[in-house]
Amino acid sequence: MLSRRNLCYTILIFVFGFSWATNETDVPEELKLVFVHTIWRHGDRTQDGHLNNDPVDPSKWIKGGGGYGQLTPEGMGQMFILGTKLRDRYVKTGFLHNFYDSQQYIKTTSHLSELFNTTFTWDNLWQVHDAVMIQLIHFPETVLNQTWYSPEFFHNLDELERPSKAFVAGLYDPPIVNGINVKRAILKTRGGPLINDISSRMRTKATCAKNDAKCDNYHRNLKFYAYSTHDHTVFALLTVLGLESIVAGPEKYGEWPDYASDILVELFHNSTDERAYFRILYQKNINATFEVVTHLAKGCKGLPFCDLSVFESKAKEFRPDRPIQELCQILPDVGNQVSTLIKSVMNRYSDYESSSNSNYWFVSIIIAIFCFFNKT
């Protein structure tokens, strides 16, 4: 039995150990940063379109570039601030050059707002200006002064939309519907391609870090890969990693990421065991700081730095087995179909999926099923 003194020491070790695990500035000496992926959501913008009889038509959206789907001045400011944060983290620390070159690559959609997102983020990531004047706005007067609008009305709309967002993201509870693992099937289409793209690039860079002779010039130089995306894309990656609750907490489960939210996936090479490790950080919005969330990811066992094999395992689990266009036109494959017996068991115990003892009850279920079929 522990003495009172030893118990105190144990508590102190646990508390300080956990603090170290979530402190994004602490990196052990044996770990060297070799690559960074960043996946951000665009800044504040106008709506993409309107419903029939919508009282707010395109002529009302005069801020920023004007029209539907354009960044507002506030959105431009958000992305500019994000660029500052990334510059402080990776350029000023010497990880990246202070000019744009072959070390960096950015991937964006052809949506005009995404192109502007990239422009404003990059503008402050690699260029220094004496002064920058961006007029920030709050809520457009054209909406705020409408008789039908009120803060309560907007809040109620947001609450009504949240369950549908969870539904679209594949957060089914229970996950098995009519004998089909709908959750896994949807996550394959929404987050599968992105996590596999990231996983493949990290494995290539990990090989380069371990043996430079096996590295081509493109990957040898590449150190920073950015995705300028939408809220559902950021959320899809968080979901396949089991991190969907960090966006707004359990009380708002299914809520999608805010404007200028950002995921950082940092890859490290361990000089002691010659293995690759990753760390995940998340910024909820432009007013928040980057926080380490690796310890919350499934399979990382509460550690701040996780073996790359865990990330690769998740990528494999949600890897689409055919092109997305084809996958969306057919019924789920056999791998996503579940027998009636297993379906009832999985639905019955789905609440235990995220618990620390999940492996134990699952093993028990497998043994029970095995014994049942052997008996019959």
C-alpha cells in the first residue's frame, strides 16, 4: 500500500506529466521536426447561395468582394492572423525559409473564397509589411436591421442545423443501420482520401529522414504542405482520427469547425530508436491558441507524440477501395456489411466504444461468438 508521501509524489508526477503531454512547446531532444501538414478552414465569408423566397438577395452582400461566396473583410483579417501564427511557429523558428520556395506546397479548391484565403494567409506567412490596414466588420447591417432577425433566431437555426451536420459527417449512433456500417462507409468517402494522402506523404518523409539516399529531390526539399479547405473537410479529418468532440465539446457533439480553425500534423524523426512520430495540434478559431490533442486520438494511449504506425492504421481503416465517384454510386461493399448477430451486439455496446476498457469487452464478444458457432 502506498504511503502518504509516495501517494503525493505519484499525484505530482501524474499532474506534471499530463501538463507536459499537452504543452505544445515541449519537444524531447531526440525528436526532430521534419515535416508539417496544415489543414485550415477559410475565413468569414458570405453565403454560397439562397433559398427560394430568401429576403436577403445577392445585392445585399456588398462587403468584401461582394456577392455570394466571397471573403468578407473580417474573413480576410482572420486568414492574415493565421498566416502570422504560422510564420511565428515555423519561419521565425528557422524550420522554413523566410521566402516561398520548394519547401512549401499549398493545395486549395478552385472556389474563389479559397483562393483569397490562400492569398491572405500566404501574404503574412512569407512577407513582412510596414503596415496593413484591414477594415474589420461585425454583422452586416443588411441582416442585422431586418425585422425578422434576432440573435435568438440565429441561435435556434444553428441548433437545428447541428444534428444534420453530424448526420452528414457520418456520426451515426448506433453506427449499424440495416446491417450496414453506415458510419464507416460515410467516413471512407469524407475523410478517407484526405487522411490517406497525408499518411502517404508522411511515410515518404519518414523514409527520407531515416535514409536520405532513398529520397528524391522533391520530397527532400518539401517541408510544409497546406490544405485550404472548408469546415466539413476539417471536421472529416478530425472524425476519422476520433477527435470530433474537440470542436465544441460533448454538449455540442457534431458541431463543425469555426472560421480559420486549423489542424497541424507535425512529423518527427526520433534519433534514438530511428522511428517516426507525429503530433496533432488544433486551433478552434483565430482567437484561440494551438493545443496539442494527440493524446486524445484513438490509438495514441494518451501520449503527446504518437507512433506513425497509428496514423497509418487509421488511414488504412478508412481507405476507399475504389475511386470516390464510383464508390458513391454503389452499395457498401462486404467489408461494411454486418451480420444480424454482430449488428445487435455492436449496437448494444456502441456506447462503450470510446471507453478505456473497450478492447476487453470486444474480445469477450468475439470469444462468445466463436464458442456459439463451435457449439452449433
